[in-house]
Amino acid sequence: MNEVVKVGMADLNVSKSPNSIRTSGLGSCVGVVIYDERMKLAGMAHIMLPDSSMAKNGGLNRAKYADTAITDLLVLMEREGANKIGLKAKMAGGAQMFQFSSSSEVMRIGPRNVEAVREQLKKHKIQLISEDVGGNSGRTIEFDPASFSLSIRTVSQGTREI
């Protein structure tokens, strides 16, 4: 029986085939999967905010922010045997969950999360293979490290694979 490794909000984890890895409740949050095809190993982060500089004083949950979560995920994956060269990524989420009358930057969390994840992937030289971002619906995603398929279940729109 294959297990499903669950990733909570502001959390990250890794999974190796035959197990899959899943996160749910992606609204303006972004679920990013980084994977090593050779090792059939995948890491997933459920990112809530673009940048750790937004953190208030006190304990910083590094998994919450695009910049620190992706760095930590890569360290975790390397410990599991991943080769930093040739890693690939897929992402989903970053919805605009609420309609605001102002176009305030602060309220554009979804699009800013997507942009922040893209920047981090570029910085770490990780190729973004596909994405399902934006819109205004929540998503649940599950990645299979054996087939490199990301299954996206969108509220009211069913499931699709990327």
C-alpha cells in the first residue's frame, strides 16, 4: 500500500516513489513541487507568503515564505540523495481568493506568491515544467514521484494533470 505524505499549510516535506505527496487548501498559497527524475524523489512546499522579510519578530516559520521554503526544501532533498543539477519543478495555486475594490499590492498575495516562487526557482536554476496558477478557486494537489504527474483538484472544476 502506497502512502500519501501530507504537507500542511506553511509546511514542507519530501516523498519517494511509490509514495505520493499532497497538500490541500491552496487558495492564495502556492504549492511548489521540486523533483529529481533519476531518484524518483519529490519535495513539496505549501507557501503562504512571498518573502520572509514580511515576518514579524519572533520565531520564523521558514516553510511559510517562498524564499526560505525553497532553500530548505532543496537542503532536505539533497539529504535524501537528490542531485541539485537537473531538478525540475511544477506549481499550482496563487489564486486571487477575494475581490477587492482597491488594487492594493498587499491584497495581491496570490500573484505575488507565484512571482516569488518563479524567482526562487530561477535563482536555484530549477526548470519550471508546468504550472496551474491564478484564477479564484482553491486547489488540492498531489504529486506522483514515479510518473512526475501533478494532479490538481480545483473546487468546481474537477481534476486535471500537469
